[in-house]
Amino acid sequence: MHILFMWAALALDGDRLAAVHDAAGRTEFEAGRYRNAQKHFEKAAQVPDQSAASLESILANSAQASVSLGEWKAAEESTRGALALAPERAGLWHQLGQILLLRREYPEAEDALRRSLALASAPAVWSDLAELYRLRKKKPEALAYLLRAEALAPAGRHRARILANLGVAYGELKDKTNAVIYLERALNEIRTAAGLDHPDAERILVAYGDALRSVGRKAEARDAGRKAETIRTSFATQTNSRGDTVNVKDMKH
């Protein structure tokens, strides 16, 4: 019993030390300092005598930092390491699917996403599966998965993006009426969730303008374009938490 208690104490101390580095990494990550975040996560992962749950969480965080740095191989390795510790974690399979999608390893990405769905049906996973099928030029299947995602998604910015993607998907399938309908719904959703001065609204307005133009509603299309330009101008530069000026295209939403 004394030996068991000793090992429990060691694991607790390991978890506490790892948590210090992990917290520092998450702070750096939120500030957009991804390389610094990655270094903290690496230190956290190297702490001896920590629990499997602690290491799994740290490896998952490290993978996200690697994704933000565009280092797909490192992100995949960290995620697979986390999965080795928690193979029933749906979120980890989703994360692996996203990384493999970025690496354009489509069959492997689909397998990971479907493993995630087998554990828990989530709108974000259905949405990513739709994106995978869009990239593979399977537009009807992509549309079906987006409809599934929309049915499951709660109100908010994420559902607004799904609705916008549905509008674009209908447009690509030459269904102009539904393209307009879903993009209007996306605008209403983002208006409620974040307001029409949000960067997501700019992207939706651009697509909405294209859809309106395709059905001959040119005056409304021009109005949508003007509104999009106003938002684009207001977000042309932003200051991040370090005080640096960054372009909208560099921002993570």
C-alpha cells in the first residue's frame, strides 16, 4: 500500500508541474504566439510521472499549436500520441481528421472523421466531412453532409458558417433559389450571433451578392457588395494582443 501511495503522489506532482507548463502554453496560444506555446507544451509533455490523462490533453494542445504553425506532420504525430492514450475520445479523432484533411490525405481523413462520428455525432465533424467531399468533387454528397450538420448545429456563428456553405453548395449545383435562401438565413444567423459588422458577415455578404446576381437581383447584389466592402475596410487592419498590426487574412476566426 505504501508503494501505491508513493506512485500516486508522484503522478500528482507530475500532473501539477505539467499543468504549469500547459497553462503557460495555452496563454501563449490565445495571444497568437504559437511557437512559444508549442515550446511550453513540449516541456509539459516531457514532465515525468504524470498521468495518462494529463499527457493526452497536453499532446492535443501541442497538436493545435503545430496546426497554427502549419506544421502538419508534427500535429499529426502529437494527435496520434494523444489517441494512443485515449482511443475513445471523439474529439481527438476529429482533430486527426482535420489534420489529415489539411495534408490532403483524403481517405485517411475520412476514416478518422467517421471514427469520430461513430463515437459522437457532432455538427462540426459532419461539416468537415462535407468539406472533404467538396474537395473530392463529390458535390451532392457534400451537400447532404452539410444538411446533416445544419440540422444538428445550435444557433450561433458556427451554424451561420454552415448555412453559408450550404448556400454556396446549392449555387455550385445550379440551384440558384436555394443558394439565395440559405445565404439569407446565414446572414440572419450571423446578425443575431455576432452582428453584421463581424468579419464572417463580410464573407457571407460576398457570397450572397453573387447569389443575388445569378437570379437577376442586381441592385440588391450591389447593396450586399457595398456592405461587404464597408466591413472589409473596417477590419483591414487589426491589432493583436502583442500590439502588432495584422491583416484580416492572417486572423484566426
